[in-house]
Amino acid sequence: IKMGGCCSGCGKFCKDFRDFAIQGNVMDLAVGLVIGKAFGDLVQSFVNDLLLPPFGLLLGGVAFTNLTIKMHNFAYPKNPPVVLRYGAFIQHFIYLLVVAFGLFCIILLVKRLRESREKQKAQEYTPVPEPSEEIKVLMEIRDLLGAKTEAKA
């Protein structure tokens, strides 16, 4: 792929960018963004469609997005009142809490999986114990006898 023909600086930049984009980290990031977007949409639907409607029902059948405070404009009475949409703010705040809890659970799961994998690797690797003094002496005798038989041959 030939990139950047306008000048040498642009060509080097384009080559560096191509090398960066081809690396696996960028593809992992792209997959993570797509999954994150899908997770966000799922949580938003959960909060908007399943979690908050029962609370709105308890508040008298009001949708959270319709909860507002109208502040009359005293300085400019001909202008419409300023509307504070605190219901939408509450809805987004609950969305943030659910996403944060979901991410916490995922991070906790990954941490536990890593710990169990490291524990398994530690169990698989058993270091050879240091030989005792008796075994060291026997190994020296074996080596001396081996050297003595090689000298005779």
C-alpha cells in the first residue's frame, strides 16, 4: 500500500499511521469499542425500559424524562420559562451507576480469572529441591568413578 506522496514528512506520517493501524492493539480497541457500545445500549434500555418505569408508577405514573421544574423568566417575561429537566438527569445518573457496577463486576471477574490462572501455573511449576549433603557426596563419587573409567579406556 502506497501512502502519502505529497512530501517526505507526510509520507513518513502515513507510513507510521499504517503501521500503527495494522497492529493488533488497534483491532482489539475497535472490538472493545463495538462491544462497549452494545453494552451501553443494553444498559440504557434496561434503565429506561425496565428499571425506571416501576419507580415512575410509584410516583404517580410519571415518566422520569417528564419530571421538570419550570423557572419563570422574570428578566424577560415575553420569553418562555427555563425548564430544568431533573428527571432526565436522574435517569442518566442511574444509567451511570448501572454501567459502573457492570464494569466493576467485569473487572472483578477478570481479576479472579487471572489469579486462578497464576495459581494454576504456580502449581504446575514445581522447582527441583536442593539435594541434600549425602546426595551431593554421592554425585561427586559418581563423577569421580566416571572420570576414572574414562581414563582407563
